[in-house]
Amino acid sequence: MTGMTPKGKDIGTVYFEVRVIGNAAQVTAIHAATGTEVKVTCPATLAQSSMQLAALRRLQSVLAKNTG
């Protein structure tokens, strides 16, 4: 999946991993170009697209901090 920033800039390829543990899901997003990895925890009942969007937003935030 490619990630779009709020300003519409494409950040490139992002890989997602979803692990369900009880009633929670741990979502990992990995930015392919930099290897930056973030994790978010969501309710397991949330739609997968919503889980991925939450992880993508966290990843975008971390990438913005790292690039200054």
C-alpha cells in the first residue's frame, strides 16, 4: 500500500502486519524506503482499513518528526 500525507504527498510503500491478541489488535506499519516501524493497538472489532489508517497516520507523524 502507498501512504498519502494529509497534503497529498505520496510517502511510498508501506507494509502492514495485524496481530490479534484477545480483544485487541496490534498493527505494525513499516515504511519500505526508510525501514521506520511503528505500532498501534486497536480494538480487534475495528475494520482492517481503519486499523491500517491509524497505523499510517502514526507512521506519517514519526516520519515528519524524523525529517525535521
